Amino acid sequence: MRIRSRLLLLVLAALIPALLVSALGVAYIYREEQEFSRESVIEASRALALAFERDMERRVSVLRTLSFAPTLRSGELQRFYSFAAAVGKETGGAIILSDLEGRQLANTRLPFGGALPPMLPIERAARARLGNEVTIVSELYLPPAGLGPQSFAVQYPVRTDGKVVAFLTMASFAAEIQQLLGAQRLPAGWTATVVDGRGVVVARSLDHEKYAGQPVRDELRANLSARAEGFYQGTTLGGVPATAFFSRVPGTEWSVLIGVPQAALSGPSMRAAALMAALSLLVLAVSLAAAWLVARRIARPVESLRAAAHALGAGQPLQVRATGTDELDAVADAMRTASERMRSATAELERRVAEAVASYEQSQRALMQAQKLEALGRLTGGIAHDFNNVLQTLTAGLETLKLRASEEQRAMVLRCQRAVGRGTELARQLMAFGRVQELRAQTIETAARLGEARHLFAGALPANMRLDYDLEPQLWPVLVDPSQLELALLNLVINARDAMPAGGEVTLRARNEVVAARADLEPGEYVVLEVSDSGQGMSEEVMARALDPFYTTKGVGKGSGMGLPQAYGFARQNGGTLALESRRGEGTTVRIYLPRSPDQLVDDTSAGPLSARPAGHGRVLLVEDDDEVRDTVSVALRAAGFSIRTARTADEALSRLQAGERYDAVFTDVVMPGALSGVELAEEIRRRHPRIGVVVATGYSDRPVRIEGVRALPKPYDMQQAVDALNACAAGVATGLRSPG
């Protein structure tokens, strides 16, 4: 096969897949254009339905306001009639008051005191179907003679002490719906129609007088009844083939239809597909012509190159004339320098192989380093667990020794306890490295902590803003992680700063408050932390989403949308809540409610001996697999006054409880051998023996302790904490320390 034919085949081989892709593209464009057109029209029908929903809501709002009129509540019907007539004149509708039996008591279209017609049958039927408690929008109806053209009614139940006692109705002419529909701008050829629950035309953008009051086709009416939104292909009332896109008006049985002729709907898609097909065929024709011309020009120089190759094979001197084609001339040059290029290519290949081997070895070293760090993280976590058990043994032993020590010995014990404290901090650092971080919840003096953090909050504000503190005296203590508290307040201060670009005042207030029962908060004593600003405030739409994670009104890169959600999560995690108050142009106030801590503030440096503190009482089952910890803690707890029995595993402890042994509390470690962990033992005790208190001591665990009614103590704990926790459990106290996070 000649080179010319091969070039043409090459061009065809390249173009045929491209043409197939083009055909697929044409089909895809046609389908996407059709889908886009449908979605656009459905969105238009949805928007139109929402416009009618707002109109109906306006009427309901008028009726709701009238239902609270003092003259209606007091039974002064004539004065209420005058007031309702004035309102009806403003709104363009008649106001009708009916009793539960359907008798009209007042009708602003008729003189007061005259004979009144009964409630419309369609309203009676709707009430029989839907009940008296809901607001209804009637179907289209023709009022009694003399009361006007085709109309519709919105009926609202009047309640007294939560009970429906009457109905207020706003009767309006269908022409109002036609006016609202006429205000909508639709493309030429499109038809918008509003139909009631029976499928009767209420208003129509084209030929309203001809079709108003007529039912739509049965197939379309069935679709409207079955679905709230969609489309139907058929013909319009005028007989034009079209697709009807419909959407139900929320809160009613009415629907909005937008009819689009089939030609208008499929025209853009067909034009786009035809243009794409024409371009593809044009590209094919031009490419084939160009390939044929190029093949002719290439074939002749190739023939001369073939003759030169024969001469080279025969050992004859190579004489190749320039062909004017760069590629062919380059082939001739390559034939003369083939050996040099081969050596150069070999050297380049060896260099690249060496680089690939070095890159592979570097990747292997990086992988091994990552694996080492992962293993080291796990190792440090395990070391922290064992280290905490050692520290726990020392803590319990030192507390016990302090009971029997002389003054000189007690000073030595205190120095040892301070050394244990430094070891505890070291263990926490190891746990952080091993990614087993614990939540540092503690009872803090609220006013002192806020005072210490004032410079932090002030540092977040620019020079044109001022930070004011207003702290109530004798603030109650709260049980929180101090760093999380500071982070939550700092987020609120930063939000206040961003709301005042021109400067202003940020105020942090704190007060005690006794909260009665409310939906988002249990009754009790709370410390309220309030951050307010004099900034721009928030609209109702922004406030509705302000607590959504990652929602922000700030520009790209200026906010993460996590400030308020973090503060809200902090408040809820600590048993409180967050309240948001804002008005556009008047500023924003955020309040964090934190429950008062049941624990008293303790000065560890001045704590007296264990014998001077509240003594323990009750029977306690100590579950601990570490012999040293178990023996030391049991001795200390007995010295505090508890009756102690011990178990080595959670399985053994559960078996004893199932065998009938009675205890006031169970004090268990988390990580231990056997089928059950300490957390699973706590869950089983809460499920099977809810009267037994549970305290869980944790030094290292991938599973945090978050069980209602179960207290958690981070290792190493001092014996005063253990005594207080066990006493609280034995007394049935429901609140407890938070488990490490």
C-alpha cells in the first residue's frame, strides 16, 4: 500500500472516533438542552406558585389579625363589622364571619343586620374533609345573585383558649388572581394558568374570558391530583400541542401551570444539535481534502529517500538531496549520525534508570518514616496508659502515706505529689503525640477566668473598637474545658469585630440566672455569658442559618462559618445552650448559658490530709487489671471509709453482680483484658442494675466515656476526686465529670 493511501487511512482513523464522539456530543447536547429547558420552566412554575402562596399568606395574615380584634372577642358584632368593612375595602375582599354551624353572622358585602346567606357548600365540603382546625382556600365558585362575578374564599378558624369558635372568610373576586397573573412576564407563546383543586381554570394569561371557569383536560387533572410538581405532554385548551409544567401552590390545593408549545420547547435543542452536526461534517470534508493534498506532496520526497536507503545498503556513498521537507531531511541526517545518537540514547537511558531507582529508594524511606511515626504514636499512647497506671499507683500510695505521715514526712510527700503532677503533664503530652487527647473539663472560677482572658479578647480588636466588661459580683463556678470556653468567647468577639467595619463597642457581660423550664434548656441555675456589639445586625434569613456549620456571609477567605457553630456546640456539650438576638442595623447579642457547677473550687496546694476530708461510705467493687494500681487504690479507699471488694476483669465483675452481690458503686478501669471493656461494663450495669453508681477511670482509650449517669475520672486522679465521685454515685447524684474527649 502506497504512502498516500496510508496517510488517507490515518486521517480517517483519527477522524472517525472524533465523529463518533461528535455524534454522542450532539445527542448529549440535545438531551441536556431539553432537560435544561424543562428544569427552567418547572422553576418558573415553582416561582409563580410561591408568588401566589405569598398572596394567600397576605390574606391569611389579614384574617389572623382580624381574629384578635377586641370587638370580635367581646361580641360587639356591629363595631367589628365596621372595622372589618374598612379592612376589606383596603384589601379588596369581603370579610365574612360565620359560626361553626355555617350561619353567617356578618358579611361586609351586605348591610349589617340584614338577611345573610349560609356558608357556601364548597366551604362546608372542605371543612367536612379537612376539619375545623386548618385554614382553607376554596375552589372557584359563583356567589349568590347580586354578590359579584366568579370568586374564591380564604377561610381562617377563630380560636378562643385554643378552641375553634367561628370562621373568618375573605371572599375575593377571581379577577384579583388574573391581575396578579397578568403582572408576570412570560416569553411569547407561553401560557400561564391557575387552576383550583377541582382543575377549574381560575385565571389564564391568554384568553382569560374564554376559558375562565372551564375544567382542564381529564388527564392533566389526574396528574395535578397525583403530584405536587411535574410536567404533562398534551394539548392546550386551545388545541395547541404543548407541554404543561405545573407546581402546586403551598398550603392549598391550587396549582400553577405554564404551557410551552412543543415547537418552542424543542426548537433550541434541535438548532443546537443541527449546528453541531453541520460543523462535524464540515470538519470531515476539509480534513480529507487537506490529507489528500499533503499526501501528494509527501510521496515524492519519500521515493527519493528510499533510493538513498538502497544506495546506503549497497555500500555506496550516500548522496541525499534536500527535499524541502524538514522531517525527511532530518531522516537523512539521522542516518548519517545513527551511531552517535544510539550511544547518546544509551547514556540517557542509564541516567534515567538511576534517577528512577533513587526516586524509588527515597519514596521507600519516606514510607518507612511515616510507618515509624505511626508506630511511635501508638507506642507513646500505650506508654502513656502504662505511665498513668504507675502515676495512679503513686498518687494513691502518697495519699495513703499522707494519712500516717509526720509533719516532716508530709512535706516530703507533697514534694513527691508535685513530681507526680509533672509526670501527669508529661503523660498528657505523650497522649497528645499519640493522638489520644483528653477533654480537660474542670470547675473554674468564672470571673477570674474571664479576667485572665481579657487581654486575649482585647487583642483581637483593632484600635477603633473598645472592649467593655460587665461582670456581676459573685459569679457561680462552671464545669468546662477552660480553653474551649476562651475559644468560644473569642469566636464571638471576632464575629462582633467583623460586624463593625467602621469601629464600635463590644461588650462582654456575665451574670447568674435561675432559668425556669423552657424548650431548649433544663430548669436550674446558670451562668449567662453575653457578647454584644453595635454593628450591622443580621436579617431574619441570615439568623435562620447562622448556626449552620460553614455558613458565612463574609467574603472568600475571610471566614470559615464555624465561629457560632463552635460556640453553640460548646454550650450544648456542657449542658447549656446558645441564644441569638439580632436586628438589622441595631447590632447582635449572643448569650451562652452554662449550668452552675455542683462541685466546689478546691485549692490543691493547700489541701489537707485525706482524713480531714469527707469520708467515704458504702460498698464499692473495684475493677482493675493492674495489680499495683488495684492494691494501692483499694488500700486508700478503705482508709477513706469504703467497704472494698476487687475484681481483675470486667467479665468477673459482671458475673459477681449477676450472682447477686450488692454494691453501692462500681469503680472500673476502661482498658482491661477479657471480653468486656470498662465502658461496656458500665453500659451493662446501667442497663441491668440502674441503682448501682458507676465511676470509670481512663488513662488511654480510643473510645470516650459518654454514658448517661456514669462519671469519668482521668488517670492519674487523686483520692479526693475518687472519694467525691464514689460518694456522689452512692447518693444517686446524676451529674458527673466529663470523660476525656
